[in-house]
Amino acid sequence: MNSPVLSPTIRRIVLEAVILSVLACVVGLGLNFKLVFNAFSGQAVSDTPVVDTMSKALTQDKEIEDGLLFPFPVSMGELDEFLADGALLIDSRSVEDYHSGHLAGAVSLPLGSLDAQLEDFKQKVPLERMLITYCSGYGCPDSFELGVRLLEEGYQEVMVYEGGYPEWRDAGKPVEKADQ
Amino acid sequence: MTIIGKITYHASRLILAGVFIYAGAVKANDIQDFAGQIANYQILPYAWNYLVAATLPYLELLCGLLLLLNMRVRPAVLVLFALNLIFILALLSAVVRGFDIDCGCFKPDAQQPTTPLAALWRDLGLAVLMIAVWLLRYAQMPKEID
């Protein structure tokens, strides 16, 4: 059936454009299937998480002592288990972001004001407590850097939840606002 | 078509090819970083950022290659024009919401990030080139399929 609006040439161009798009999507999904699957199933997004990338960048950018520890990455799927074991969630974003919404039960410890708050934090939270830092999801380095700092301060179990607030919120997990 | 028309057509086509092959290649090289850049716009649900990041670079690459090879030019330009419209809408939403983010148009960890407003002007310029390529391609071979 011929469309009265589109000429055969235009319809052919549109059809080829659609085929191009489908082809590119198939190639992209084929090459990155695991990444996309993990993202939709709430698992760590790849075998080489941001923590690895960040640790490499850190070792290249700064002179660091041998044996410096890096926080271990945890996925959303693993987070519930650690929280049940008594882990403390730490929001490394700004106070404003924390007030607008954070993971239920998380405490605010912005990386930017860490020096000012660290002593108070250490008095309230024992070094043996398991800590899980997070920030604004993938591409946000603050949670990793906060994790490194907390390990340097003597905390023994520090992990990073890379999906952060956006993944948690979009998965329908419990979130809170600061005034709740 | 006049010689000026031919020069304009090929110059526009090659500029677009270069821009989108480069953009697609650097994004495809680091899909996770690109997903983070898309997430900064706060438009899509979290996991969908990865779906877009996994497919969009290959669409840009494919269309850029077709433009470079001067094959299936109008289908490629149509796809890129549609993408460009989506980019412009996303950038507009970032500007309106006052987001101070890197546009994520090219290299994800660029030393000098491009603001959404600057990227908006660049995308409008690319749209003009796309329209030029479409029209001049038609003038060159109006009865051809492509």
C-alpha cells in the first residue's frame, strides 16, 4: 500500500535508516551484553569496575606507599546481605544531595568536608564496623576516594557500592529524605 | 550541481563523518564512562543509561563510516539528524535545569569539559551540515534510491 505522504524514495530511506539503527543496536548489544545485563539485573556492571580504574588512576597520579588498601566493590544484589550483617551506609555526596534523598539508613559524610567531620565520625563509629560508601552512581569517584581515606584512618572493612543512589532509587529500594 | 555545490556537499559530508566516527570511537572505547555521562543528565532510569551507552556509539560509528564512504548517505544523515534532535533536547533540558555537567559528546574524561550550552550550539551547527548534505545529495542524484 502506497503512502499518500511519503514518496517511494523517502520510504526507502526511512526503511534503510531503521535497518541501520537495528544493526547498530545488535552490534552494540552483542559486544556489551554482559554490561547491559548486569546493569538491568542489579549486579556490578563489569568485571573491571570503577574501583579498578580509580585505583590505577590513583597509583599513577600520586606517590603512594606500598600496601595501600583499596575499598572492595559491592553490587546492589550483595548490599542487602551486608546491611543485614550490620554494615553502615555512608553517603559521600554533598549535604544538599543527601537532604534531597539518600539510601535508607545512610549517614552523610561528604568527601569535601571529610577533614572537618572525621574525628567526630571516628568517635561515633568503631574501627571494626563494616562501612559501605556510595555517591551518584557510576562515574562518581567520591565514594572510592572516601573509602580509601577511611581505610587509611584504620577502618578494616570498607566497601564501595558503585551503583550509588541512582541505581538504588530506580530499583525501587527504600530511600529517605533528611527530614524523615 | 555546480562545483560550489559539490565542494559544499563533500566538505559537509566529510566533516560529519569525522565528527561522528571520532565521537563513536571514543565512546565505544569506554562504555561505562559514557553511561556515567548519560546518567548525569538524570533523564533515564539508571540501567537504561547502560543500554543507550552500549548501542549509541555503534550507531554513530556506522553512520559516520557510511558518510565517509559516500554510501547510503541519506539514510545515515536521517539517523544522525534524529540523534542530533535527541541530543539537542537533552542538552536543552540540562540547560533549563541548570546542570553544570560535561555534555558527554566526545571523550568522557576530557580535560576541558564542554558545557551543555556550548554543545547545544555545536549540535545546531551539525544540524545545518546534515540538512546541507541531505539537500545536496538529492540535487546530485534525485532519482537514486540513496
